[in-house]
Amino acid sequence: MEILSKLISLLEETEFDDLPHEAVENEKKFILDSLGVAIAGSSAPGCKELISLVKEWGGKPEATVMIYGGKVPSPLAALANSTMMHALDFDDTLDERPLHAHVSVLPAALAVAEAKGKVSGKDFLTAVILGVDLVCRLGLAVRRPLSWIRTATCGSFGAAAVAAKILGLDREKMLNTLGIVYSQTSGNAQCLIDGGLVKRMQPAFSAKAGVISAYLAQRGITGARDVFEGEHGFFNLYERGEWDRGPLLDGLGERFEGGRLSIKPFPSCRMTHAAIDAALEITSRHKIDPMKIKKVTVFVSKMVKEMVGSPFRIRTAPQVDAQFSIPYTVAVALIRGDVSLEDFQGPAVKDATVQELARKVEVLADPKIEEKNIREASILIETRDNLSYSHKVSAIKGSPQKPMSFEECMDKFNKCVRFGEVKMGSEKVSALIDCVGHLEDVEDINMLIRFLS
């Protein structure tokens, strides 16, 4: 239990003044980004249905459902808000181990902080940074190919940690919180492959589980003890013993791994982004008539090929099918010169011109690219007049290697707000951005939450 003991010590002992300035500034950027994509995702397929159900269930009015307004029990608020945050697949990613970190942690933090009341911006930031750090470290430690969705499995522990920290639980109850959430940890890649809407809800199940677990531990419920290293602990049971200790402990308490996260410039699976970047780079240098394109070949890693490289076809959830397709997103990039939120709406997905070009896009696994690498891709475009264009990408936009500035995040936030079904006035948008930008000065996090209802 050495690893668990050290992780709990960090969670219990860390205060705002212990955090590096750059970690705080980086976190505010990711909070703004996460709230923006939730606003944009509020009207995405599945969200209205879930929120309607949550409100029908009712219960203690203790935490706000973002955008739609109204209060519900905090676990259900975390469920609803996380679903909106992940609905467009536009939230942050850990490119090294494909997972999203804030989508489970932040909704859990917002729900528990509002229910508790009078949680300062400093305490809120501290808890979220620690929760995100745990998610990233767990994800980085895993060596197995994608099978479990680590956004959900690792995210459940991050959600539990942030809830326990905000509630101010002692060491023993923090340990039990992680043990209890382990009994609820789940999330599979099959729904991704099959294009099910539930894919975007898996992190939300983790956010809800994290909140429930902290409250149960607060009431004295106990959980598994040796959560990570035990005979049937997370790494042995879920990852078949294929994991590394180093990423869990290296720089613990000194380096916060939220700094390794990427912000998405495009609202599609991060595994499509290297190919999109490569296509857009070519269109920025050359004027290519899409109608003259004969063939497009995209070379990616084995995992990327398996997950998002199949020929594009529309099944029961067109938006999800498009978000998880290199042929579709590359075709959009070549035809429209960008990949935007509007490109994943029903009429745009079914556009005949895009579908015709998507059929000409072939995705191949490049044995020279490490099999789980999502940051590299190369593209070859061949035209009917015997011209060819190629480009290789090794670092994708929004990553720590090519980061988006706070100003670029503000621009993305404003685009998300304009896309959202519930319109926000410019003064309210400016005030929300300013609140996040100075979150450490906020006396009560409910000030931020009021902007979101």
C-alpha cells in the first residue's frame, strides 16, 4: 500500500500555498475550457433526455444543473454536468494515454462544493489540481492497450479524491472514499467502437460515483484497502499487472501532471487530431480542389487505426460516428478548411460532398509509429491531375508542445457559448471569464456556479 499511502498523504496535506504558480494558472485555463464545452454540449443528443430524467427523480436541491438551471442531489448534478461536458468530445485530453481528466473531476468538485457551501476559490483550485493530478498519474502508469476507457476508470478515483478533499475528510475517510469508488469503477471501449451515446456518459458515471463515495465514507462506510497494488487491486485486476510505478510517484507533490494535458482545438476524438492538423497544414499551403482529389492516405499508430480509422459510416448516432472517424474529419478539413462544432450536426454529417470524399480516405497503421501514439500522423493526397501533397505531424495543436494561450481558450469559450442552445449575454460571459481568471480571489465558489445556471 506504499503508493496509496503516499497519494493519500499528498491529498490530505496539500494546501493552496504549496502549489506552483504555473500549476494554478494552467488549471484556470482548463476550468474555463471545460465550462465552455459543457455550455456547447448542453443541447447535444442524450443531454436533454438525461437532465429531464434527473429532474423527474428530484430529491434534495443541493447542487445546480448547469445551463438548464434547478438544483438536484449533488451526485445527480455531477452526472448531468459531466455528461454535458463530454457530450461533444471537446474536453481536454492526456495525449500520452488517451483519457480526459477534468470531465469527472470538475463536475464532482462543483457539486460537492455547492452542497457544502462557502468553499473558497483557493480550496477549490487545490482540490481540482490534486484530483486531476491523480487521474493523470494513474493513466500514465497503465501500459496496456485501450480496452477499459481510462477516462472513466482512472477518472472515478480523481472524482472521489476531489470530493473527499472538498469535504475535508480525514486520512482514514479519504482512504475509504477511494476504496468505495473502486467498487463502482467501470468504463469500456466497446461503446466507442459501436458508436453508442452512452460513451459520453461513462465519465459522468464516474463523477457521480466519486461524489457518492465521499459521502458514504463521511458517514463511516468502509471500502477496499489495498486499492491499487492489492492482489485484486486496480492495476492487477483491470490492467493485468501491466503498469509502472514511476509515473505514480515521480515528482509527486512537486510536479502536477495536469500540466501534461492538452486542450482540444477540434470537437472530435483526440485520436483524429494529428490527421486533421496534417490535412489543414496542406490546405493552408496549397489550393486543392476537393473534387479533384483521387485518394487520401493517412498513416497513424495501430491503436488509432483500430479506434478511429475504419471507413466512415453512419449508424444510430451520426454525431458520435463523425467524431470518431478520421475519414470524416479529414474530409471536412480538406473541404471546409476547418473542423468546427457545426460540422458534427446531423445535416453536416450527412452532406453528400463530405461523404464522397470520406470514402476516398484510407487509414493505415504505420509500424514506425509506437502503437499507442496519438500525436503522430502523416497524410498523402493524390489528385486526378497526377499531383501529390504530403505532410507529417509529430506534435498536435493544444498539446504542451503546441499549447493554446488563455486568449485562444477565451476564443474557444466564446465559440462554445455562441453554439450553445441557451444564450448568454456578453456581459455575463465576460464576468464568467473574469471570475475564472481570478478564481483564487473568490471567497465562495458559488459565485462561479451562479454564472452557469
